[in-house]
Amino acid sequence: MLVVNIATLVTEGDYGYDKYMSIVVTLMLLFNHVAYQYKLPRSFRPLAKLLAWTWLSIGLSYIGTVVLR
């Protein structure tokens, strides 16, 4: 899904802010899925969950401030 979103962005050549929303949402889903659905080694679990929550907050603030304006 991420590759298709990036390929679509590159081939169309339109770099408007609304085109990035699909990439942001895809990364939010990917990081949350990896952090909570896979059995990671004990040392990576907190880092994966921190990355997932951080990206979730960045993504939601991006969508709330840039896209929904």
C-alpha cells in the first residue's frame, strides 16, 4: 500500500498537501500493526510501541491542521 501511494504521488507530479494524507495514514497503520500484532524481541517492543504512538500523534496532528483546514 505504501509503495502504491508513493508511486502514485511520483507519477502524477502533483505534490499538494492532500496527496500526502494517504502516505501518512498508511504509515500510521503500518507502525501500529507491527507494534501490536507481531511478537517482537523484548528489547524492541517498547521502541516499536513508542514509534507507533509517536507516528499516530504526528499523523493525527497533520491531518487535523493541514488537511482539514
